[in-house]
Amino acid sequence: MDIQARSSDVSLKNVTLRQLRAFLVASRHLNFGKAAQELDLTPQAISIQIRELEAQVGLALFERRGHGKSLRLTATGQYFLVYAQKIFSTLREAKGAISKFREVDAGHLTVGLVRTTKYIVPLLLARFQEVHPHVSVQLVQGSGDQLLQQLQVGEIDLAIVSRPLHQIAGYVQAFADYPLGFVAAPDHPMQTFAFVPRDALAQFRYIVREPGSVTRAAFDAYLHQHRIHLPNVLELPTNEAIKQAAMAGLGVGFLSLHTAGLELHSGLLCAPQVEGLPLTRQWSVARSPTRQMTPAAERFHHFILEQGDALLAAHFQALGSAHAQGVAAPLH
């Protein structure tokens, strides 16, 4: 029987938080498999939770294609999503408020990060928890647009990002610089140059991120500014893929040097000194514009703004100085 034909009444008295959480995650990914991965469940378990929720709502929340592999929210689902987000946002606010009545240095913190910031957030959290060991932390990875949406509806406390979030500019603060530059295998021909002039760049192959990424935008801006044409450019979707390709000798990678700190430290990659590089961009911390920060979020936000720059500078300087040979460009 079709969901819409089961009942004309809406009875939500038996809706569970587990069902609502499955619905929120599935609506974000629009894929039961990806939602299952995030919640550490099976796709079948996600499907069951959604069907039970739909049975209580009395209407379909998703349009399913390909056995749930491709989803789209129905009009009902879009309306219901707003209220589901409010429920979890309210619960999170309650949790933060209650934590004030417990141990002063306690509470829960949910931090969003993009692919690039996953190389720095663990370091910041490790130092933070040395001082605040009783704060529990959850990390959520997503694209910049996904994190922006989660901040706006209060699903996460803070996000560490590598690009400005103009939609909530008043709630975003830069806290540290990061360098963008070329990396190559130690035996790559570019390494024969003590200093690589711009007019020598066209003879090499380059490995870059896809259009739309922060590093690709910086790479294109560098070429445009200096009127450089590079005929041989390969696009790869992740920083890890770029590093592996560069280490294999496939070409010269362009990325944030913070993402290659360990490879530069170990000598698996080198950062040639190139005219006009490295470029500098900024790490930023964004907070939710829709709700007050919890005590734990306030502490971490203050910690990042006060100590984040110095911690990153010391960490990457240590990596650079520990393997100075072949690392011509600074890590910070």
C-alpha cells in the first residue's frame, strides 16, 4: 500500500530521535549508503528507519530512485526537514545549557572540517584537550557548502574552513595563514633548479585539484596574474591523490603545503622554490549564526583565535627545519 494512502491523520507521538537522525543524515547526503556510513549502520537499517518515520507522517519524505541509491526530498520532506533540524538544534542548546551546571570544564563540541583542514584540526584539538580533557569532541567532515548549511541550522558548533563563508561573514574569523605552492618528488627535473623562474614552468606537467576548490582557484589566479600558460595539467579530486601522484613522479603537485607536512618532513616530497610562490591564504573558524555557543564551543573558539596561529607556525616550522634539505619553500 502506498504511504500516502495509509492514513489521512498525522501522528508523530512515536517518532524516535534515531529515526529523525537517520532522516537528517539521509537528507544531507541524498543517499542511504552514504548516510549509513556516517551513522555506522547498514543501508537497510537506514531504509527501515525512514520507512517507519514515513509511516507515522503518513506521507513520503523521499522520492527513491535505484533502490534508494539516489534520493530526492519530496515537498513534505522539505517541510519536515526544517522541523527535524529545529528539534536537534534545541536539544543541542539544552545540552550546552545543562553542561553549565556540571563540571566547569565539561561539555560536548561538534566541529566541522573540510578536506584540507583535516590536516590541522587534529593538532588544534589535541592541544586544546590537554587543557580541557573532559570536553567530548565530534568531528564532521563535509564540503564548504554542507558545513555552511549545518552552521546555519545549528547542527554543528564550529567549522574550520579554508575559504571565506561570505553568507555568514560576521561569524567567521581568520586565525592563521597557510602557504600554497608546488611539491615534487626529490628526483623530479624541477629539482635541478635552485630557483625556478616563471618562464621555465611550461616544460613540466602539473597535478591540481578540480575547478571550484580553494587550491585550484589560487593556482588559476597565479597563472592569470603572471600570464603563464601551462599546456600539461592533470586534475585529481583530492590532496592525497595529488601527493601520491607527485611522489610517483607523475608531475608537480600544487596544494597547501600544510597538507604535505609529513611528506616534506620525511623527504618523500620537496617544495621547489618558484618565482612568485608560495601564495598565502587563511584558515578561518566559523560559528553558528543561529544559536548561542555552548561553553565548550566558546572555549575552543577562544583557544583557536588566541593560540591557533602560534601552534601551527611552531608545528610546521619544526617539520621544515627537521628536513631542511630539499625543502626550499617554507611550510609557514
